Amino acid sequence: MKIIIDVMSGDNAPEEIIKGVFLAHSEYPDVELTMTGNRYIIEDYCREQDLDIDDPMITIEHCESVITMEDQALSVVREKADSSMGKALKMLASGEGDAMVSAGNTGALHAGSTLVVRRIKGYARSAIATILPLEKPLLLIDAGANTEVTKEQLEQFAIMGSTYMNKLFGIESPRVGLANNGTESTKGTKLLQETYAHLSQCDRINFVGNIEGKQIPFAECDVLVCDGFTGNMILKLTEGLAKFFMGKVKQVFMSTPATKAAGVVMKPHIKTFKKEFDASEYGGAPLLGISKPVIKAHGSSDAIAIKNAIRQSIDFVDTGIIKELARQVQKKEESPNA
Amino acid sequence: MKIIIDVMSGDNAPEEIIKGVFLAHSEYPDVELTMTGNRYIIEDYCREQDLDIDDPMITIEHCESVITMEDQALSVVREKADSSMGKALKMLASGEGDAMVSAGNTGALHAGSTLVVRRIKGYARSAIATILPLEKPLLLIDAGANTEVTKEQLEQFAIMGSTYMNKLFGIESPRVGLANNGTESTKGTKLLQETYAHLSQCDRINFVGNIEGKQIPFAECDVLVCDGFTGNMILKLTEGLAKFFMGKVKQVFMSTPATKAAGVVMKPHIKTFKKEFDASEYGGAPLLGISKPVIKAHGSSDAIAIKNAIRQSIDFVDTGIIKELARQVQKKEESPNA
């Protein structure tokens, strides 16, 4: 198996991404790892950090440019087709690797995956699927790729999310919820009311109805389906509030000598707790619906998060999710009323 | 001044609502308080709790029925026009009170306010404005009344929210943000892109641009404008996550004897912290754009939350927000290009 890693993209690129590649190598010595990026920068950094760049399982594909956060999504297939992300996409498409990981510009990765690697036949859109580490891991789909969607697309997101949670988390019949502003079937926009009826009739998923914002943390479903605008809001607000509350708890501990002493006792427990709610423990967010595994690592990924995203891409290949997704859509075409 | 309180609606009605009325009475002895609801139930409860129902500043308007959470919004003007909520709305409309408070069905309160009390001339929609108690109090508008909106309506929400934060929180020039999935002006749906341009040109507000989910907790604006679907998601998810994190912190404290001891030290501090983030400290959520003050108290309000909502309705009357809102829209009509 060969995983391609775009080491030039992300807030902490290339240092943390390169370190993550070497961490993954020590955990999965049998997996080939190819880094796309500037050879000179990568080699310099490896020498400096005493990382064995001559290891035969680790290779470099040289490229000059990098997609930045400011670049337009389509630049990855136009003026920056030779960037570290563009190169990784092309290698994946042509079979020079089994999966790819990038911590770069989400819009570019989504556009590039769709145009270069292409979607699984039968899927109208690909979607970003992110694990929210709440009471139980909750798969949020779409977490930001498609701002506007149809009910048929939301149904496909539900099928993709269910398949993912089944294959990667071993959940027998994942409970699918629809993010809405109330639990009744008549709630939400016209699109959401129609989607509710549509999902209720889909025999391919275990639809448990609408999920309100206040229910999201409490494990009332395994897959939460929504458009990418709502998904982005849920994901980012959850991140922001987690950061906010942790900061507040820290402030409370720092307020008096007695609370500082209590803080010393609590520190290891708080650390465990923080780790439990660290999304990067689960790796990155796959772009489901693409014909090969593309994993979006969080922009702020450190070496461990990258290592986890590589682990996840290996699992993704191993579990054959894409074959199963193709089978699901074929089944649908054969029995369109199902 | 006379405040009308629907004492039959809400999760803890009528007990906590009635208690809240008496709490408000002891704090504001000069304000007349009228409770709409079943006279026999109210009198029985007051006798049982030794509350002086013969106080001349506290009166009862008898009505038989109650709007439940399951009732259709329009029932408040149709088959249940004589309910505690319907009666309160009619009294407010006819001038038998200066403001009203209800912890009942939001949809019914919104519909009833619009149809019975009516909007301020010039406002296309009324909106629910809720304080999120984060790094600083943040006014979320619309928090759930209008699922689908136009850019002109979002502009009016911005004006209403700014006026409210100016008058009630004394903020000179409240910073207005637009809830979106990225900070750039090109982010979001077509509606949000157009709204961004529209708000940028509005000289009546201090528009600071798009606000992403992860920025929401960190006081980057004073007024956060969005459609009611997004607002409901932000509000409810914030509530849900606050509950979730507090529960987790409690679990951590309960994990070992040492952390339990630390918990004893921390308890009063955690309590202060919880109070700081208790939305009900700020009272309820006004329905801005209605021609008289209507305050929606949280469904789960206890007596103190109701007392705070009554205090807020008194402030609402005192500060003359509605006159200012009418003036704002008049100004707009006089100079339509401003």
C-alpha cells in the first residue's frame, strides 16, 4: 500500500507534516509513504531533525508551488496544478498511490478531488465527513463542501455516512439524524421537510428523525446529515466553544491559591479529558463520494494528527469503503423506488 | 407601568412563573403585574405558598385554555384565542398593559405578536433576539422566528439588534457580524454574499464582516445576524454543548478521591462560572420589530428567570427602544439610499 502526503499544506507545514510522516512510518513500516513538496526544503528539514530520508519506504515527489488558504479552489487544476496538492491528486488519480492526505485549503482539495480523482459513478456530490468527538463519535456529513444541496444529495450523504460508520467504527446499523430546528417532521425549511419524508422512505439507512442543536452532543445519532453551510457552523462552533470552555475552566483554576492547588490535582485528568475530545485523535475528514480515498487533515494538524490521518487513510483502503459505496449506488439504480 | 405575564405557559408553569411574578413584585413594588391564566389554579397555588394574592399591584385575568408546545402557531389567534397567551397578547394590543412576558410556544408567540399586537410600521418581519452569555454578551438575531429571509430583512435585523444593544447594554456603536462559513466576502450562499455587500453599504450599523462558528464565543461582535434556522442551530448547540461540557467537568471531579476533594474547593467557583454563562440572567428574548414589548422567556425558566424577564420588560419600556426602532425605519424611508 502507498499513501501520498501533501507535506507543504497546512498551518504547521512542512515541519509537523514531515514529522507526522516519519511517525506513521515507525508505526506502519510496511506502508510506502510519498511526500509531495519541495525536495530541498524537505531534505534540509530531515537532515536538521535527523530523520532518515534515505529510507526506501519514504520517497519525495518534487514540486515547486503550494496552494495557500487564499488561493481560489480551482487554482489546483489550473495555474497551480503542479503544487504539492495538485501533484498528490494527479498521482492518486493515475494509480501511483492508494490514498492521499492533505491539511491544505478545503475548497481546493474538494474541487481537485472532484475534477482530478473524480467521483464514484452515481454520486452527484462528494461531501466532507468529520468526526465530532462528543458523548460518542458523531459523523457530521457534509461538514463544509456543499453550501447548497438537494434532498437526493442529502440522501446520498446519509448513505455514505452510514457506510463509513459501519465499516470504520463497526456500528451495525448506524442511526442517521437530520440536523434541524426542531424534532417534528414539519420543522425547518421546505427542503428539510421534503428531506425528512425522503429519508423516512429510504430502506438503505436507519433514519431516526430530526436532531436539534441541543441534542447534538448527546449521542442521539451516529451520522448527522446536513448541508455544508450548516455542517460548517456546527463543526466550527463546536471547536470554538470547546476552546472557550477549556479556557474558562483554566481561568477558574487560576483564580485563588486554593483553586491553583486543586488545579494541580486535576491537571492529568483534564488532560485525559482534553484528549478524549480532540478530533484529531480520529484522524482527518474523508471526502466521501470520491473514487479514491482523500483525507482532509485539520489545517492546524500537528505531527500526531497527521500520523492519525495516515492511519485513517490506511484503514480506509483496508476496509473497502469505496467498493461498498459503489455497490450501494448501483443497488439504488437497480431498484429506484427502494 | 403594567406588565402582563402569561403564567400558564412553559415547562415549569404555573408554579415557577407565579413565584417569579411575586419575586418581581418585591423588587419592583411600583410596577403593576397582571397574570393571565386559570384563576382557580393560581389562587390555590398562592394560598398553598402563602403568596399574597390580594396585593393590589398583582391581578389575575382569568382564562381557561393554554397553548401547548404541540399546538399550531396560529391556534393562538383561532381556537385558543382565549388562552393565557392569547389573552395576554390581546391585552397588550388594546393598551391594558405596557409589555408582556411568556415562556410558551415560540411559534405561537411570534405569530400572535405579529397578528394581534402587530409589527412596527416599516418592518417586514419581527425577529427573536437572544443574548448568548459568552466572552461578552452577544445578541443573536434572528434566534428562530424566520427560517427563510431576504437580505433586506437581515439588514433590518441588524438595525434592530444594534438599537437593542445600544439602548439596553449601553454599547455606543455595536459591532454587527454576519454568521457565515468563512470570513471572506465571497463566502456562504448567494444570499449571504449579497447580504455582505448590502450590510457593508448600510450607514446605520457598524458592520464588521462575516463571523465564523469558531469566532462566535470570542466577542468579535456585539450583534450576530443570521436567518432563524442558523440562529436556532447556534443557540441550541451552544446550550447543548454548555450542558455537555459541564457534565463532563463534573464527571472528571467525581473520578477519584483526590479529584473529589479538589471538587469541594472548586464548587463555589464553578457555581459563579455557571451563573456567568446562564442566559436566563439576562432575562428572556425580545421579539424585536413588534410594536409593543413582547419578551419570550426560555421554556425551562424558573422563578428567577421569570423575574429577570420581567425586569427586562420594564427596562425595555423605560428605554424607549420601540420609538427608536420606528425612527430608524422612518429615517431609512426618507433616505432610501442611505
